[in-house]
Amino acid sequence: MTTDLLRAAGAVVWRGDESRPEVAVIHRPRYDDWTFPKGKLLPGEHVIAAALREVREETGLTVTLGRALPPVHYPRQDRTKRVDYWVGRVAAHDDFVPGDEVDELRWLPPDEARALLTYEWDAGLLRALPAAPLGTVPLVLIRHASAGARQEWEGDDALRPLDPDGLAQAATLAGVLPAYRPESLLSSPSRRCVQTLEPYGAEIRLEPLLSEESQDPRKTPALVGAIRVPAAVCSHRKVLPGLIRALSGEETHLRKGGFAVLHRIDGRVISAECHST
């Protein structure tokens, strides 16, 4: 078996009361199986954007992603396939239209879904579902995208712009943020941070406490920790590790354009994950 992974992404989508949820299970006529919505990544597509797209294409549902579920690995011909899954809460929906890929969608309580599912690895996802709350509030903490080398910029460093790689990372991020539907966008006043968020197309609030020069080890975490709505925050390498540590206890190093997602309940972090762009 070769070492190259086949990558796919999907979600266990739920609706209703969190204490008695129903989950979406689909039937694929080509395989005559019952499973959760998922599919292969397109070339260059971010795994989170792929999860959103596949769920929408197979079910007509638009979802907000919650915490990550354990990835699934299984053999596919002479390669290993990895499928990344998230908890997904219904945010909007179109009518389900049966097609050649998916001809039936059922909403079922987890016990009934487990009895219907074809694959044991899907049943494992259901067992992981109640391990933590479903209805979390996402806080996305982003390190600004690539902006060249500081020593090669002759002007005010706060005005240093994104380079071509950084602009591509910002575009990728704009395809990822809909997974979390942020209602508030905060940024360091530095141009490279603002440009990282701009492609998402929402109003950005500038916050000096997120800058390298004005960060404060007490005030900056207090400012961000007080946010209670879904939010995205863009800052710097010298700010984010301490901020993430203060909020979650996690030691995290983000690459340029990378981001951490803290899934919270009443401000308390119950799950964290990190990604690159």
C-alpha cells in the first residue's frame, strides 16, 4: 500500500434539541450503503471548505461546524483514505433533491442511525458525538498571512502588505470562515492582518491590543475572552501563543496564515484544533 493519503471530508450533521438530537444519514445507490455526507477534496481545496461543500452538495444543508471528530482511515484500492469529520449544526437548508450520488436522506436519533449505518467506522463517530457539548460557539484565532520579510520592507512595518502567497492564503481563509459564520471580526491595525480578513467581506474592527506593540498579557486575553458570539480574530506571531495559552491552556505555534479554532461554551474552551492554509 502506498503512503500517499486520499483526503476526504464530511460532517455528522445534527438538528433539534441537543439532548435529543437527530442526525442526517444518506443512502448512496452506487454502493448501496448508508453513511454520513462526505467526499474527496478538490485540488487545492482546504479540508474545512471541502466538508462544507460536500455536505451541501449531498444534502442541500448549510452547516456551521463544531468540534472535530476523530478522523477515519480505511484502505481504498492500494492507498489509505483519510476522512476528516466535524460535528455540523444545520444553519440553513434547501429542499433535498434525490440524485445519482445520494437518493435518500433520513433524520434519525443516534441509536436508530447506528443500526442503519453500513460501516463500523461511522458507528464510531456516533459514539464520539456525546463526548462533549454539540452547540459550541467558535472563536477563530488567525496568524496573519505571508507578508514577506520584515527586514526587506523599508517603510513603517504596520503598513507592510501581504505578498502573493499571503493573498492566496487570505483567499483560502475566506473559503474556510463560512464554516464558523463569524458575527464579529477583530484585527490588529497592521495592514497585513486586515488584508488577511478582508476577502471574507465583512466589517473588521481594529483593535490595538492585538498589535505587537500594544498587546498586554492581561488585557488582550480579557478582551478576546469576553467575546461570546462566533468570531474571527487576526493577530501576530508574538501575540497569539500567549493569547491561546491564556484562553485554552494549549501551547500552539501557528504558521503564517494558520489558525486555531477554539470551540467554547459560555467562554470555556471544550475543544481546540489548528490548521494551516
